Amino acid sequence: MTTDPTPTPDHATTTPAGAASTPGTPAAKSMDAIMALCKRRGFIYQASEIYGGINGFWDYGPLGAQLKKNLRDAWWQDMVLRPCWGRSGPNGKPVRCVPVETCIIQHPRVWEASGHVAGFNDPMVDDKQTKQRFRADHLFGLFARPQSSGGQGHFEIPKVTIVASTVGEAVERLVSEKPLRKIFNVRDVGHSSGASGTVQADLGGGMHHWHVEAVRWNQLDEAALQEVPSPFTGKRGSLTSPRQFNLMFKTYTGATATEDDKVYMRPETAQGIFVQFKNVIDTTRVKVPFGIANTGKSFRNEVTPRNFTFRSREFEQAELEFFCHPDESVDWYRFWRDFRMEWWKSVGLAGDNLVLREHDKDELSHYSQGTSDVEYRFPFTAPGFGELEGIAHRGNFDLTQHQRHSGAKLEYNDTERGEPLPNGQRRGERYLPHCIEPAAGLDRGVLALLCEAYTVDPSRASPEFLKLHPRLAPIKAAVFPLVAKDGMPEIAEKLHADLCERFWRAGAIELDEKQSIGKRYARMDEAGCPFCFTIDGDTLKDQSVTIRERDTGEQHRIAIDAVSGFLTDKLGG
Ligand code: GAP
């Protein structure tokens, strides 16, 4: 998605029909199992769970809060403190970025200027009977045609509709969910991939191979919409026509709560940057090109929050607006697009599950010269992808809008440009800088890290584990006395205290004496802890400890004095 206030469906691209998902990719991973592990180990809980939960809101438990903080810190370190790992930008100079922290509630006119009040809408459809509501572009009709037709033929009214985020999800659900399979009389699933699947089914007239295809509602004509069955009851004619629904949460300032006091919870952190652009220029020594970073909670009253934390109503963003001269903007756009893809790889998302998707020309806003999405193949989007971050060339759209609506002069006086003067200086050039916007979602980032890290290996004593990158892992190391006697607990406590002293900034160091050593390893594996150190009988003789590595399960010994150096090598710092 772009910052364009008119939301478009999250792009979920699909692999070509016939490309099957391979074991080990998230496609083969069960989202239910990942969610269960997240609950079991204290990564993510349903918000207000003891009251039955609240749709679209999630809390982070102890491990999840630290994991998310580590992701936010990694972003902050690599975008603000040492942008782009110290690399030079396309102008050959070090990249410079400064942070701001802006309010969730801004003057309501900010959102008029940005276009969100008028245009941040989703098309919404209601089921008149059940009163359930969903996004029109999330309605899929499922069509089945005999394979003998060669996949050709006219679409009839769908027999079944479902609400799903992506085409891949729609077909996956048809072939995996019992009630749907029952409606289709699916006896045997052939395969499914992307927008289509092959199932062996009896749809009247005996068993045949059917080609099943999911088609987004907006590809059906208006008449067909009136005819389609409800995704909830199967009843025809019970869906309303789509209505536009503004996604911004509204609230009131002050005690009177009249319409004049109405304010909005920000739907993105970006606008806080634009409205403080002039203050940052006037109060610091930054010069264009430079970036302003902002992280924090954003709120969107999503019509259909779904897929765990992927589409929530409260979520956290990490956004940068990089201001540059219009002539250099395309180079900076390419620079940020490539860096952001590399960055996501550096925190552990690599291989075929991560793609950079350049938007087609006809998807771009009129002011944009390019937009790309970093997309991840989540288990619920597989074999397609879901957006993690958008990198947009926004031109000077936002500064122009705020200048016009506020009356403030937001032009930048670039004293390094313009014609040379006799005194060796330049006349200066006034312009509204162009903006490149890498806009990441931290909750989707955490979700992608968890999905990527989640590994099942039935041959291990701990068949489920999280291969989190050591930089992100919420527990960096654990220390175990093999048994709670013979002085082992004391040695373990001392090693634990030493490591805490040395590594407290990076995450937790655990000390665990309970249960068998196998169970303790399994617990740490599920928490994504990369290294365990065990104090055993040999420690008493030769001051060595066993290191057990999470990813391989391998064990080897090192001197107890070398543990801190070992962790420094592995974790940095
Ligand atoms: N200022 C640009 C902007 O907000 P966006 O594509 O709408 O662009 C940026 O949002 C990122 O924020 C997305 O790539 C996604 O990671 C995250 N995001 C957006 N809506 C979200 C939601 N409802 N739940 C969780 N994350 C969301």
C-alpha cells in the first residue's frame, strides 16, 4: 500500500498456477501452530482476552514485547543512528537522518490536508440478515468448471463466496476447510496454487476433476453481485451494495464532546513528520538531502481485521521521510528501495519468501515516480505474498498540501544550489523537496520474523523451535546447572550474573534450574534462544561448560571464561 489516503487492497501477488509450495517454506507451516506457540511462550496474546477479546487488537507478552523492541531498535540503529550501515548515498555522501516523536492526535486539519478525511475509505458490504460486515474487495466467488473444458469458459454465478484477504487464501480455504469442502462435495484435493486449484468433486453429475478459481468481487459485474450468495449464510440477495467507510478512529478533545471537538487518531506516523518539517530545518543543522524518522502507534478502523496481527486496528509503524532535491529523487528512491530489501534480509527474512514488488505504472499516484513493496510470503498468503513495507516516491505532494492548507511557508532554501556569486557562494534555490518514504510495519515485521523462524523437525526432542536471528532474539542465552547440587547452581548463578552485567542491553539472559535438561532446552528452543550453557560434572573438574546451539542441536565445550567472548562474537556489542 502507499500513503495514498485511498486504500487499495493489500497486494498479495501469486506465483504462477501450478507452482506448488515447497516443504519448509511458510506455505507448509501451520498458522494455528504458530499462533499456539506465540501464546504458549508469551509472544502474543489476544487483547482483553479475559473479557472475550476485542477484534483487531493484540497485546505482546514478555517475549513478544522484547522481540518487537529489538526490531524497533534495529530499525532505529540502521535508519537513524547509523543510517544504511554507514554507506554513502547516491550523492557520494553519508546518509543523514534525524528522529522525531510526534503526537497520535494532531490538529484535524492535518488530516484534511493529507486527504485522509475525504479519501481514506474502504468499500464495505453488509449481510442484511446476520449484520456481518466485510470489505467488498475481500469477497471472493469460488467458481468450479470441469477440467475437460481446459479451464476455459464463461463464469456463472458462484456457488460459494468467502471472505479472504488474498486469492491464495481463498483457494486454500476451499480445499482445507470442512464446511466449504462439504458444499462443494470435495472428496479429494488435487492441488491448489495461487488463484486456482484442482479438486476432485461431485458437483452434480458424478465425480469429475474440477478446476476451481477464486475471483475477487470487483471482477464480477453488478448484476452478479445481487445474485451472489452470502459468505456467511449462503443466502442469495442478502448483501448490500458497497458503501464507503472511513477508516479513521474518531474521538473528542475536552469535556463537551461536540462536533467541533472531534479529532482523529493518526492512521499513519508520516504526517507528523511533514507538519514538523519546518521546525526541524529551522532548529537543527540538517541540510537536504536528509531524512526524518518517526515510529509509533497508528490506528485504522479496519473493516475486517484478520490474519493474526497482519491487519490490526492498532499497530506500530516505523516510517522515514527522506527529503531531497527533485532532480535527485529517482536516484534516492532506488537507493532506499534496495536498502530496505537488504535490511529485511539482514534481520533474518531471506530466500524465496521475500520479494520486492515494483508497482506497475497504472498503480502509481499521479505525483509518484515509483513505489515498491517489500513483501513476505506469510503462511496465510502463500503461495502469494503480503506487504511488509512500502517504499514510495511521494514527490512534493504532502509538503504542497500542508503549505496550501496551513498557509505556512515550507520551502527549503538550498544555499548549495543556484548560480555562483562573485564571493564564491551561491545564490540559493528555493523549492519544496521531494520525498522518498520507506514505511514499515513493526507488527507485520514481528509476524514475518516469527513465521520465518518457526521450524518443525520431528526428529528433535523439541520438534518446534524458532530460528530467530541472534540480533532479534528476545532471550540471548540461557544458563543451566545440570542438577541442583554439587555446587553447580552457584557456578551457574555466577555465570548468569556475569553475562547479565555484560549483555543486559541486548535482551534477557535466562537462568533455569527446573525440569530435565531436555525440557529446558526445548523451552528455550521455542523461545528462540540461540545458545544454552550448561554447568555439569566436568565444569567442576576443568572449568568448561557445554554450549548447545539451537539451530543444529549440537553441543560442544568451551572454557567458562570464554563464554562472554563467544557471545560477543555471536551477538556483537
Ligand atoms: N505512510 C505510508 C503508509 O502508512 P501503508 O502501506 O498504508 O503506508 C505502511 O502502511 C505499513 O504499515 C504497511 O506496509 C504495513 O506493514 C503496516 N500496516 C498498515 N496497515 C496495517 C494494519 N491494519 N495492521 C498492521 N500493519 C499495518
